[in-house]
Amino acid sequence: MIVEDQALLAMELELVLADSGCAVVGCAMDRAGALVIAERERPDLALVDVNLLDGMTGPLVAETLVKKYGAAVVFLTANPEQIPEGFAGALGAMSKPVDERTVNDVVGFAREFIDHHTVGEIPRRFRLAPWMTRLEPGKSPH
């Protein structure tokens, strides 16, 4: 799932993800749209911009996706200082602008965590959430 208010970036992400074998279940530009997609599709991974059309609601979206739907979340941001201190349950943050290699590496990192609850090699241009550094091997945080 992609939650990004820049339509061109959302389309680019969708193409990169599709080319790497991911099924994108939906794209949203604001909190309400994201929650509708999440309720319908129950995504296992969401790429979420911090600052959306309806304001700085990305952290609220992330928190809901993690707590209510058990999704793994990766923030997208050009302004890392806007990421909430606790990362709202997200695995970490990918810096904008993004490139295909970084997106694929971050999705691979997230997939490793989703499938095995392990923290693999940290991709370039990815800031690991503080809670991930304290994760015990084999233990799920959710």
C-alpha cells in the first residue's frame, strides 16, 4: 500500500514495486483514503509519507496500520525532523527523493522483518526506527 500525496511519486513507487513483484493494493493521498484501503485490503506493508494532503497525518496513519491491521510501515519523507520520536510503530524512514534501488532494498528489508521477524542489513538512505534496534531475535513487536 502507498500513502503519498505527490501523485507522480506514488505512480513511480507503484511501478517500481510492481516491477519487483509486489502487489500494490492501493494508493491514498490522505488519512481517510488510507484507512479505507487498509480496512478493505489489510496490507502487510505500507509506504507512508509523513506530510499528506490533510497535514502531518502520516504518523497517525502509520500508528493505525500497525496497531489495528498489523501492517509493517516505512515512512517516506524529505524532512526527517518531522518523523515522530517513537516512529509511531514504523520500521524506519526512507529519505526522499527515492530511487529504484533504495525502494527495492527497503522493501526487501521490510519483507525479511515481516516474514522472519529479523532485522537484516540496513539499506542505504534508510533510518531504522529506535525500537527496531532493541528488538529481540524471534520476537514480534506487534
